[in-house]
Amino acid sequence: MKNVYETSDLGVASALACLGYQIKALDRNSNDPRRVIFCFEIEQGLPEAIAAYWTGELKVSALHLLTHQKLLKQRIYSAQQ
């Protein structure tokens, strides 16, 4: 896939989901089937949001972050079955 940002980091994926970025796919890592790769289409502002996450400058609601993290975990575990 081109124009796609991929991460296996649940924190980054949850934060991006809080900001309204849509997960286009959940892929299993071929080297480690327990690891999931979250695929986001690269849109305006996405690279800046990722950079802000890693520098600690990204501001999102803690409640929204935990809600999105739970939803992503549900997607991961439902895809395993």
C-alpha cells in the first residue's frame, strides 16, 4: 500500500484514532502473528500529529484515548478468532 502510515504501536494508533484518522486496515505481522500493524491513510496533518505524539506535545482527552484504545483492542482480539 502506498500513501499509508503503518504502526504496531497501540498508543500511536489510539491517539491518531482520537484525532479522527481512520484505520484502513489491521494487518498481522508475518514474522510475529501476535503483532498487529495498524494502517492509516496518510492525510493532511498526520505526520505532524505523529511527531507531536512522540515529542509529548499532542493533547488529547484521556477518556477518549482510553476509549479508542479499548476499541482497538476489541478489533484486534475479534480478528484473531
